[in-house]
Amino acid sequence: MCGIVGLFLKDESLQPDLGRLLGEMLVVMTDRGPDSAGFAVYGDGVSGRIKLTLRGERLDDVVAALAGKAEVTRRDTHLVLSIAEAEEESVRGWLALHRPDLAVTGSGKRIELYKEVGKPGAVATRFALPQMAGTHGIGHTRMATESAVTTAGAHPFSTGADQCLVHNGSLSNHRSLRRNLEREGLTFETDNDSEVAAGYLSWRLREGATLTEALDAGLVDLDGFYTFVIGTENGFAVMRDPIACKPAVMAETDRYVAFGSEYRALVGLPGIAQARVFEPEPARAYVWERQ
């Protein structure tokens, strides 16, 4: 099952409402994935600084240890560190040495990435999603069919700066693909095939491909069925496999572009009655990005 949502705002006046709108879409998808949920929100970036989103316990110890080096936002089990770009290597080194138990769920200039076990509405409330502003975001509700119900297995997965992916489907060749990617220097935290898909796209982008080129290459290299929604620093993208057996619907107005696993996830959006509503075609990359 699993439910996916995405929202890309064209109209700046909607940015204060991004979290509320995305959260409402996420909650509607609860029965497609009631065991865990997650979301990534792209807010304001600060020149010369990056964000690291950490997940784990004893977060107050991290705040104390990095005092003066990081600006901190605490949200339940997650901590967002805003640090100077020049400090990233040293902060990651400190975390690896002193707090290897913490997971870095996302990093980049604008991304904040949260995920936890629980129903989507409860997860959104824990992290105050309705109060978050931003330009775009993606979310996922999970029904764990291939692994245990864990926070680590929840989506989104991030394997590159300001990049993340949510996935509905299953990849049959993710093990061999993972071995190839590890030889290219990528590392993975879970056994989830969706993390491998995220890593594949990060590798393609690192090698110089555009997002569209990376998604097109995946049509050859990824064996299975899938619907992907990918977040980037400047926007988001949607791609379905050539068979496209997983449900998907999109809506576009002059104020936003929205994605949902089902149309009912979109019905609460402003002006949806006047939107161009369509089913994304199989094997076609849809990309919306700000320049």
C-alpha cells in the first residue's frame, strides 16, 4: 500500500500554509500506511550555512556539546542543527565519534526531514508540521510489507544534500544495485529498497546527470514497480515505472502543483475544483523546479 503526497508552491502567499496543507494531505492517506510516517519540508536557507536533522535520544547532550557552534531547533525526537558550511566536517566527525547512535535523517541548505513510528496524524502533531512554512515538501505513510515497523524504515530517505525520496512499490534488484553503489562510495543505514533508490539517484546526480536524466536512467537500471516523489533544493519530481500499477494523481493550478496516491488527498487544497487534474503517465519524468 503506502501513501505518498507532495506539494510544490508557486504562489509565495501560500508558503506560511505549506505545513498545514501537506499535513492534511498526509493524514488523508492514513489507511494506506498507518504504521509510520515522515515528511521533508524545504524552508528558508541561509547563505553559508547548512542544516543537519538528527534523530535519536539524549539530544540535550548534543545541544550542550555544540553550544556556540550550532543554532538548534528541537522537535520531539529530532534535532535540527544550523551550522556554518565550514563546520560540517568537524560536526559530523564529532557525531561519529561521540554519538554514533544518532541518525542524520537529512542535510542541506533548506531541507528538514522528520519521521517516526505511529499514525500520520500523530507524527505530524509531534513535529508540529502544521506550523511549518516553506516552498515545497513531500510526505509518506508506510505500511511495512517487506520489513519490520521501525523509524529507520520509515520514509523519506535522504542520500544527498537537499535530496530525498518517497516510494510506493518494490524493487527486486535492490541488493545487487546496493553493492554496486557501495563500490561507488555510497553508504546505507537500512535494508529498505527505497533507500537504495534514493542512493541511485544521488549517484547519478553526482556523476553529472540532470534529475530528468537520472530518472530516465532508472527506467533501465531499476527492476520492479514504483512511484517515486523526489524532493530537491529547488523543487520536486515524480516518476512512475513503465507499468505504473501503483495509483497516482496530480493537480496543477497557477498557485501550486500537488501529488497524491489518491485524489482524496488533494480535495482540501485551495482552488482544487479549478485545477488541472491528471494521472502522471508511465515512464515519464515530471519535474518542477525554481531557477
